[in-house]
Amino acid sequence: MKSVKHILLIFSLLFGILPGAFANSYGVLDLFEWNPDTFRKLTGKWYFVPGKHVFSADTLTNHYFIETGKSWNNEEVGDSVMGKNGYGTYELDLILPDTTLEYGLDLGSVASSYALYIDGQLIKKVGEPYGTPQTYRPEFNTQIATFKSEAKRVKITIHVTNFDYSKGGIWGEIRISKARKLELYRQNRINFIFLLFGGILVMSLYHAGLYLLRRKEKSSLYFFFWTFAAAFRLLFSGRYFPALDMFYVNWFWTVKIEYLTFYLSIPLFLKFVSELFPRSVDKYIMRVVLIFGALASLIVLVTPVSLFTYSVVAYQLFTFACIGYVFIVLYRILGKNEPGSKTFLLGFLVLAVTVIHDILSAHYLFSNGSWFSTGLVFFVVSQAYLLASRFTSTFSRAEVLSNQLNYMNVHLEKIVDERTQKLQDANEELKEKNDEVSRQSDQMTIMNKELRKLSVAASETDNAIVITNKDGEIEWVNRGFERLYGYSLGEMHQRFGNNLKKAGRSKHIETLIKQVIDTRKSVNYESTVEAHDGSKIQVQTTLSPIMDANNELIYLVAIDTDIRKLKKVERELKKSNSAKNKLFSIIAHDLRSPFNSLLGLTELMLARYKELSSEELLQFLKDLNEVSQKTYYLLLNLLEWSRTQRDKIEINPQKHNLAALLDETLGLFTTSFENKNLILKKDVADDLQIFVDYQSFSTVLRNLISNAIKFTPRNKHIHISAKESGAFIEVTVRDEGIGISPDNVKRLFSAEESYSTEGTEQEKGTGLGLMLCKSFVEKNEGTIDVESKVGYGTTFRVRIPAAPWA
């Protein structure tokens, strides 16, 4: 498992993967919102005109659409199919985000020559794409093409010609970014390849030197040949062909070197394996591999590019077969447990994955770039370690044997005398120890009885007990540990390792262990431990030191006590205290306000009774009635909320007509609607039936409507609607009020963080109503949620059963 993690880490560090591409819409790519500081791939559909080098391809009637990032071979253009040979025009309209920047285009590899234009202006020309098959000139050049445009919309035109390579067109994905950023990225990649090349070349020459010093180690010789070929392949392959930045190489020889380094590396690698593990590689198969590799390399040397490039598919299949055979060889080697077989397997596994990936990428099954360099580095380092360890082991054994032989020759007689004397002394000591053993036997019998009692007590306790050595390595757990966590000692070692520091404990466990060791005193701490079934168990641990007769630490004992029930009681106590505080707050403050209003109105009526007209008296009575209703509903909410906290609410669900229940509740608020001149918009079908407890759901409707009236300004609307939603009825109460901020929305239904505020006309609130709504809706097997935006109102949605629940 650790080896796999190391492989993934190396892959993540060395693989440079660019962000995903912007897909264009058939010849047009809008990059207006693109950040030019990032890389983008211009993949997708481009305009394509086969057999012509033109401009403004989109205006021609015989244009087609083609994807870049792969060969044009076998592309259907009208009634015909493109072959490898030919020429054509790629074109794309590009909408840029900024006209002040200098942009760069990275075309990678194009077969086999091309000219790049921006709005008809030549930007870059590689080889000679214009002319006949005899006069055109192929070339590789991976330099970044740069351009600036004062227009937001530019037209990219690429004239491509190929009469030699087995695949024509724009192979690679075209990338765009700021010019300087692309150039820096390209240069860094090339520098990285040269760094790898230098390191591998040094390693290669080192093993050549080893072979010169010890000619019998032919594995070093073939390792040198293989790494030498692989290192040069890094310079003559990939997206950028780094060698071309250092010196000029003819296009045809560049291709030949690229193919030769590939074709030669396979038989050289198999030969290296056969020398490393000679008894496991079949000589006949080795001979076939050498002949096939030699013939393929000869074809590359003596035939033109237009012919030998067709051989690569067959050689790739041959490579797959060789990889499979090496795995068979490694399977045999592992069975024999040959030295170094595991190290070789690890290195070859990474190398094989990268080679297979690159071959499949060449056929456009992947688009993550070349991985070969990573696999090569990993394999070279692992095999260098393997070969070096073999040399070191050989020299070490020879040195040890030589020293032993010299010692034996010089001191043999002395050794015999010394050993004879030691044997006599040992016999006398053995007699003394036999007597001591006899004396201690009775003591051991007594101690064993005591230990059995202690073992039974420790094993059968409900607390989990872990005993470790002084370094924290776990040596024993009791049955209580297995019952609490579900782990045996072996399973725990497999899951967490052998040390208490890694056994799912407190993140401060290392500090706690150090404290126990330093102070020689017990410590207590709480932590959450993951059990075998994945559940989290809260425990309180007492970590104690066990000392010997010399006050030296010999063991650590950790005793875990399950405190989940205790924590649950603490949470319930906290909730109860919060509810108590809420109740006292309402009694002390919120209940006083409506009574003050009642007293004020009645005192005013008594003082001015004779002066009041009938209309004024009627208004006072309406106000008195409204305040009385609010006080009544507050007391009712307070009573019901108190009953919910004591679980005294009984829910008796029955079928009810929603429209009738809603009309009955709305009748309680006629005066409130009139006082604020609010307009009710109701959309509830007459036949909707709900299955709820009448009293509790009436409380829900009453509080939601009261809440909407409270926070809706005068002359606004309140909307109440209901609709069927599967086996539920969804009731919606929406106001056009002041709204609620997102932070306060989270606190609406919480007793611990209750939230209330004044209404549009300073109406007081307690926050109890919405807490009651949530509690009663859930007791009726329903749900309630809220949406709100400050300044735009609030919407409450209640889902309740339309039929009896199971």
C-alpha cells in the first residue's frame, strides 16, 4: 500500500496537466470571459477546406468541420475520406478578452509543414507548405507563435501540407495564453527534459563504468545501452522535441532518431531483464525479440519516412506483447522469491503504465501528454538502487568472509581454548540456575494464580484497556476493547498500525504520551475513536505509566471509558437550560409588553370615557381586542411550547379539509388584515384533504399567518397556496415584507439561538411561534423550510401528509 501511495505521489509531482479546453461552436470560439493568465486548448470544430490553401474558409461553399488535436487521416470530407498525403486549410474565429495583450499560440507537432496567419498576416512558417510534393519541405519547429490584435475578433488560418509522414494534419492540441507565459512554460518543460536527460545519462555512464570494472556483470552493460537510447529519446520526441532547441537536425533524421530510440529500446530492455534474471527468461523468445527489433530498426534506417512510419502500429503491438511477457517473467521470479524481484516489479509496473499510456495517447485515447519521462526516471532510479545493492552486497559478503577467514587462521587454537573454558563455566552456571529455578517455581505458581485473577478482571471489564511498551507499541487489548470498538488486536494493527499514536486517538496524543513519560503521572483526556463498523465513539481515556522496581518506565496503560451517554445527558441538560432561560426571558420581558398595552388602553378609556365619541370608543375597543388576542396567542404559544419541552403534547391525526381549516384560522386575523390594509391572495382547492392533528396544525397555520402579517408593510399582499406533491400536500405562506438575512434564517427554528425582531409597526415577537411550527410539523410527519431575501419578503413551505402515514 505504501508503494502505491509513493507511485501516485510521483505521478502527481511530475505530470504537467493543463486545464480543460474551451469547446468551440463550429468554427467560432468565444474567449471573452477567459482569464489570459491561464492556459486554454483550442479544441473542437474548426473550419477545414481540403486540397486548398485559402483565407476566409467560412465564406466558401465547400468547407467542412474538423477537430484539431488528432490526425486528419480517415476524416470524412464530403463524399471522400482524407488520406495521409495532401494539404488543406484549418480556420477558427477567435473572440479575445483583451486587445492590449500579446498572445501566444503553441501548436506543438504538425505534420509536416505549415504556415500560421492571424487575420491574413503571416505569423509563423515552419518548412515550406506551398508547392508540389517534390518542392514542399517538411520541418519541426515548436517555438511559440506570438501576435497582438486591436480587434476583439481574430481569424486564425493554418495552411498545412504533408506528403511524407504516415499521419497528416495538426496532431497536437493548440494552446493559447499570454505569450510570455506560454514561452516560459515551454522553456521550463524543455529544461526539465534536459535535466532528466543529464541525470539518466550520468546513471547510464556510471553503469558502463561498472561493467568495465567487472565484465561478468553484463546486466550493467545492457542497462547502459537501454538507458542511453531512452535518454536520447527524451530529446527527440514529445511535444517540443527539445534537441531542436540546441542544434539543427534534418527533419528526416529527427524522425528516424525518434523511431530508432523506440525500436532499439525494447530488445535492449528484454536483454537487460534476461541478464538480470537469466533462469526466468526463455532464450527462444529472447532471440525472437532481438531479431524483430533488429529488423524494425533496419527498416527505419534504409527506408524513407513515408514507408517506415507505417511500421509503428505493428511495433506498438509487439511492445504490448513484450510488456506482457515481462510480467509473466516477474510472476515466475516472485514465486521463486529471487533477490531484487519486488524492487524490479515496482519499477517496471510504473514504466509499463507510462509506456502503455503514451501508446494509447498516440491513438488519441488519452490527451494528458507524455508520461514516458516519469516512468523512465522511476525505473532508472529503482534499478540503479537494485544494481547498486547487488554490488554492495557482493562486496560486503566478500569483505566479511575475508575477515572471518583471516581471523580463523590466526586465532583458531585460541578460540578452541576460550570456547572450552566458556563451556565449563556455562555448565557451572547452569547448575546454579537450576537451583534458582527450583526456588522460584513455588513463587511463580503463586504469582500465576494472582495474574489469572487480574487477567480475568481486566478482560471482563466494560472499559477498553490497551497496554503498550514504553514507545507506545500496542502489545495487548482486553475483551472490553473488542466489545467497545469491534477490533481484535490483529485487526487493530492492520487498521491503525502498531503504535498508540496512530490508533485513532486525540490529535494531541503524542504530547500526552510525552507528558506521561516525563512526569511519570497519569493524564486524562477525551477523544473520538472510530469503531470497526465506522461509528464514532466518544471516550474518556486515563493514560497511566507502569514503572519497574528501579522507577524505570516499562509499560503504558490506556483505559477507555464510553462517555456517549454522559455527553447525551450534557446536551439534553444544555437544551433544557436553554429552554428554561427562553421561558424566563419571555415571562420577564415579552409577556410584560402586551399587558402594559392592555393597562394603557384601559386606563386611557377610563380617564377619557365621557369625552370619547362612539367612533373613538369603537377604535379603542378594536385596539383592546387586538392586543388581547395577541396576548392570548402569546400565552397559548407559551403554554404549547412548554408542553412540547415536557413531551406532554399528544398528536391524534385525522382527515381534515385544508380549505376549511385555513378559513377558520384566517377568521382570527380579520381585524389585523383591516388595520394594515393587507390584501390576501389565496389559492387553495376546496377538496384538498390533509392528515394531521387538528390542534397542533391549527397552531402552525396561526403562527405562520401571524408572522406574515407582522412583517408585511401596509397595502401589501400575503399569498397562501396549496398543491399536491406526491403523498404530501405543500402549503406555502408568502409575504412581501422586509425579509430575513441568511444568518438569521439559520436561527429561526433554534431554541439555543432564537431570533425575533419587531414587525413593520413595532409589533413585538418572541421567536416561539416558528419553533412551535417546526416542532408541530415534525410531530405530524411533515417538513418545514424557509426562503427569504432582505427587502423582498419571506416564503414558508410546509409539507404534510395527504393520507395516513404507515
